[in-house]
Amino acid sequence: MQKKVSLSFIVVLGSMLFALFFGAGNLIFPPMLGQMAGENLWSANAGFLVTGVGLPLLAVAAFVFSGERDLRSLASRVHPIFGVVFAAALYLAIGPFFAMPRTGTVSFEIGFRPLLPEGSQTVGLAIFTIIFFALSCLLALNPSRIIDVVGKVLTPLMLIFIAVLIGAAIIYPIAPFGTPDESYAANAFFKGFQEGYLTLDALAATIFGIIVVNALKDSGVKKRGELVAACIKAAVIAAILLAIIYTALAYIGASSAGGLGVLENGAAVLAATSAHYFGAYGSILLALIVTMACITTSVGLITSCAAFFHSLFPKVSYKKFAVLMSAFSAVVANIGLAQLIAVSVPVLMVLYPMVIVLVVLTFLHPLFKGKALVYQGAMLLTFLVSLFDGFAAADIKFTFVTSLFSATLPLYEVGLGWLLPAVIGALAGALIAQLMGKSARTYDSAALAHRSVGTSSKADSSMSAGD
């Protein structure tokens, strides 16, 4: 029997979705955006909210709408091989390459770097990250209720402390907004749009979508229409909460630059602002809360990434993957937070446009009847443009290509040059599929074959909203 979703359950689900997206790492980007944007804060913040809030929650809704059981099966709509490669790339990005090391560096930057004497930060970071990821790995290998309990206690504590800090900054701002950095002087909205990529939340959204589907199914919801409607309502609640927190943190950054100076990263901004308002005790409290919250995030990432790669390579145990990823993350974390963010930008410039296109095509899937050529055309042309955007972000120059794209692609200068090629690729794919007629492969038949050779566990079957 179909059970109607209550408003109270929607609120709980929205709060859960908010908690999933809002990790300690997300604290560091809005304050830095505020410092750099200055008087252009509101325009830059609007762009950040589109990709930092709107896109991840839209991706969750798209996953529920698709009826797929996981990220790999969703990406396999392009091609089964693409599904494996793309899913692996996204898991590496939210895992040992970027997001996992970031949990360690954020903890160190906020909590411990300010307490160390000059010249000892490098050694301090090395020691801290070894301990941090050893503890994270130990907890990932021995999961217990302590992680859930700590998460349920620390997340509210962190939000309460941040709320108090936000209140102090609004009532007693450190300084007026300053002159925007050169990068935010023009097209601040689109600069903020690209900064939203750094949250990595859109990459993790399909993983969170599985959790949402399971929660709704466990509550008695079975029909896809009800699942999608409930998901959208919960997403709106989560989006409102995220938008409020991000905007307030960006305000803290914008109002602090005049008094504290433009700092190296958002973690330093938070630490300095906390010390300004609450002194050493406030900084220590913030450090403890953020560090423990980062450990819970790190454990979750180790668990999900190790489980995914174990499913790809069953001969390698989950335990070995967990240890390997923890050790690798500890090494990567030692390049430092600012450098880690700088290294991640080129990769995210390639991946994020492809995620956006995949999300849009997921909603349009019934319109073009799941023709694989539509997915392939759109994703191929998107990749070709975003690849060179990634090269440009890495300061690798292809002058002829850059000149060609600048002259022919609308919005290329603001990082959206992939938009028109994506549309052209989708239309070309649809036209070719129409000319091929029945011989054109549709995703639905491929998906059926894909599922038939997959695992038949209860967990997998419960993750398909379309069952």
C-alpha cells in the first residue's frame, strides 16, 4: 500500500540532506569568496549558490527521477565503459585525490596551524595528517555507532558555534566591504559560479541520492512520482538552509578583509575571525569541533570509496582499499590547503560541466526516449571544451584552441563555453538516432542487460527508484 509522505518526514529528510552536504570542508569556500569579492559580494555569492547549492540538490533529484541504483548505472546511459570510468573519476575526486585530503588540511589550518611557531608548520602538518588519517582508517575498518553519535552531536555544535560567529559578524562587522579582487571586478557572478565547483557536492550528490531513495522507500513510498515529489520538497528545505549558511559565511569574509587583511584561504579566515571575536578559547573550541566533524566526514568518504573500488576489483579487499586510500590521502594532504585547492581546480573544470550535462539529460531522458547517441553527442562535445578549460586552469596554453573557442563559443570567457557544444551534440545525436531508426541503441534496453548481470543483493535492488 502506498503511504503518503508526511510533512514532518519531509522536514527530517531535508535536514538530513543538508547535513550530508554541509561538511566542515564547505566552511572554507564562502569566506574566501567574500574576501575576494568585496563590494561585489552579492553577485559572486549568487553564482556560488547556483553550483554550490542548486546543482547538487538538482543532481539528487535527477538521480531519484532516473530510477537508477547508483552513479555507475546512471553514467552508463552514455556507454557502459563510460559509466565505469566516469564513476571512478568522481569517486577519486571526492575521495583520495581531493575531498579526503581536504578534511585533514582543513582541520589543521583551522585548529592547529595558528598555535604553532613559525617554521614548524610543515612538520606539524605531516604529524597531524598521519594521526588524522590513521584514526579515520581505524574507524572506517571498525564501523560502529560512535560515528553516528559523534556526527549527531558535533554537527549541531558546529552549526551553533558558526551561528554565534555569524551573529557577531553581522552585529559588529570588522570593516566595510573592500575593493573586489581583479578576478571579481568583472563577471563576479560567473566567477562565483566556478567557485561553487570547489565544494565537490555535485559529484557526491548521486551517492546522497541513494540514501534519500532508501529513506523514502523505508518509509513506505514506492511510486516514482511520490519519490520525486518528496525528494524535491526535501531538496528545497536543504537548499534554503545551505543558502543561508553560505551567504552568511561569505558576508563574514567580505567584512573581515579590511581589518584582518586578505588571508591565504577560507580556513585562515574562519580561524582569524573566531579569534577576533572570541579570543583563544573560541579558536580552540572551533578547532575541536571542526576537527572531529572532519574525521566523521573522512570516515564516510573512506567507507564509500573503498566499497566502490572493491566492487570494481573484488579480488582486492575492502580493508586494503581503505588503508591504501587513507595513506594516499595523508600524503596528498601535505601539499597544503591552498595548493590542494589549486590542483583540484583544473580537474573540476573538466568534470563539473559533464555532471551538469548528465543531470540535464537525465530529466530530458523521456523526451528523446533514452537514445544513447544523444547522451554520447552531448557528453563528447562538452568534454572536448571542458578539457581545454582544465588545461587553461592548469596554465597549460593551447593558443590556437583558445582563440578559436573565444571567437566561436558564446560565454567561453566566463567558463560556460561548453554550453552551446552540449546542445549541438545532443541535437546531432538525436538526428543521427532518428536516421538510424530502430537500429539506434536506446538506454532502456542497455540498462536492462546491465542490471541482469549485476548483483542481486537486497541493497542494490532497494536503490532503484523505478522498481
